Amino acid sequence: MGFLTRIKQSFKGEHVLYYPGCIAERLLKEQVENYKTLLHNTKINFTLITDLKCCGALLLNNGYKKDFINIMNKNKSIFEKHPVNKIITNCPRCLEMFNNYYDINTEHIAAFIYNNLSRIRRFPSEKVSLISSAILDDFINNNEPRKLLEKAGYIVDDLSSKNIFCDFGSLIYNNPEIADKMAQESLKKIKTKKIIVIDPLTYLHLKKINNTDKEIIELSDAIIQE
């Protein structure tokens, strides 16, 4: 993004928030720093809101509707103090929540980086598997996560269309034994040695249960420039 583009952006009053999501913010601090670096490299002016609460996805998806409404209202009051008209996030659940329940234009960080970062470190050609998220299908039309990895030099086997792996979501909390068994069976079907994961919850789950010789890699670790 050039100087004139940034000037135009400021006159349009575009206030961009980077929100990692509560899972990434607490448990994937290194990866969050990766994404901040990548966003800085796009030259976008973005802000962080440290007192913003969880988006509420896990509450709503587990049936705690009143608690979700409560936390959503608290977040909306925070947004009133910190005007935001666009959110960039690496969490598919936050992407869905902010778009559908907060009525704020929200973009997944993989799509934003692909569309705004002209130069990215090239890695030696290597075949990897990509585990995306079913939620992203409703918000990403051009498969930017796969294109982003290909831009970085990877040969990508996108598993989202092969029914090899599903998004276990609430099952991880409600029936962890079944979720663990299903994930282990899915890992056995994947042929590549390296598996790149987009969703923070899925990434942490796979890292925990992985009993194979495959390497589980979070998206930012796969593309970060040294």
C-alpha cells in the first residue's frame, strides 16, 4: 500500500482493528506476533483494543445464549469508545461472529495478507497439506489461504474439499474423547509430512493429540519472513 493510498484511507475514516481472538491471544502469543509483523509489512494502519472481550462464539455455540448476549453488549460498548469499521482476524469463529452479530465488516487475515502483501518470503518447493475451516467457506470465495501458501512457494494439498478432516468445534469440549479419536484417524489419512492449520482451536487440538511423525504448523509460522 503506497503513501497516497494510506492518505486516502485516513480521509475515508477507515479504522482497522486487528483482533487475534481470545484463544490465539492467550495461547498462541508467538503466532500473534507473526501476524502483527505481516500486517505491518502490508503498511496498513491498524489498532489493537486490549480490553475487548471474547467474541462470544464458544458461548453461543455451546448453548449459553444469555451469556453470549451479555458479552456481545459489553463488546459493543467498547466499540462505541473505539470506533472500528473493519476487523482483521485470524480466527474463523471471530470472523463469523463479528460479521453476523456485530455488523462489522470483518476479513480473515489470510485473505487480507494475500491481497495486500506484494512480496513474501519464498520457501523451497515442498508439498504440504492445508486444513482450513468450514466457517471460512462462507466468507472466502477465492481460497486465499491456499493461494497465500502457493505464493510462498508451497505445493498445497487443500483438504477442505476432500472430507478428510472436519472442524470439530464444540465437540472438543463436549466430548473430547470422540474428538481426539476422530482427529487421530484423520491425521493418519493425510499423506504429507507437514500440515498447515488455519483455525487456532484446531491447531492446538492437533498439536495435543498428534501421535504421528507429521508436523503440525500454524499458518503464520509457515509464511513469516525472517
